[in-house]
Amino acid sequence: MKIRLVIDGHVLPATLEDGAATRDFLAQLPLALQLEDYAATEKIAQLPRPLTTAGAPAGVTPAAGDLAFYAPWGNLAIFHTPFGYSKGLVRLGRIDGDLQALRRPGPVQVRIEPATDD
């Protein structure tokens, strides 16, 4: 499944993995969120409701570009820098393009929506 993140007019395409958490995430789209900096490695935002973690591994080692759900806090995490193994992190998918819009410091507004066939 393809989605897109729109930040200040920049469109970042992403590909989602199949899984229960991803299906829960898709059911919440479209989303308008404010992403905040966290640990100089990711942007995070609270989701309207937590995602299921049924069938997900205990944790993952995120790479730059990964979209993930952090179950202990119930938030979306978008990594712009690689990070170490994190228990409770569920990978949802991956951004297929440039991450510069996510690397700038400070909060950013994002709209996440299903990709359209243009």
C-alpha cells in the first residue's frame, strides 16, 4: 500500500508493510499531525488511537526513512536517522524519497493520506 506525507508542499511517498498495525494505521487516514523532534533521530506525534501490535515482533532496529508505531507511548515515529533496537517499536513502512523535510529542527505539520493515482 502506498501513502504520501505532505510537508510544506513537499510530497514524500511511502510504502507500507502488511500487518495488523499497518491496517489499523490505514483506517485512521487521512491524518493531520504536528510532528515534534525526539532524540535528534526522529519526528513523533500522538495518533488518535493506539494501533494493535498483534503478530508484530517484540521490537525492531529502525533505519532512516522508517515509519513506525511506538506501542509504549502510542505514538507515530518517523526516523530521519538510524537508531538502535527498540522494544515495543513496530515498523509500519518506509519513506521512498528524500528525508530533508523531516531533518529540519522544530515542529512540522504533516498530512498523511493514501496515495492517489495521478
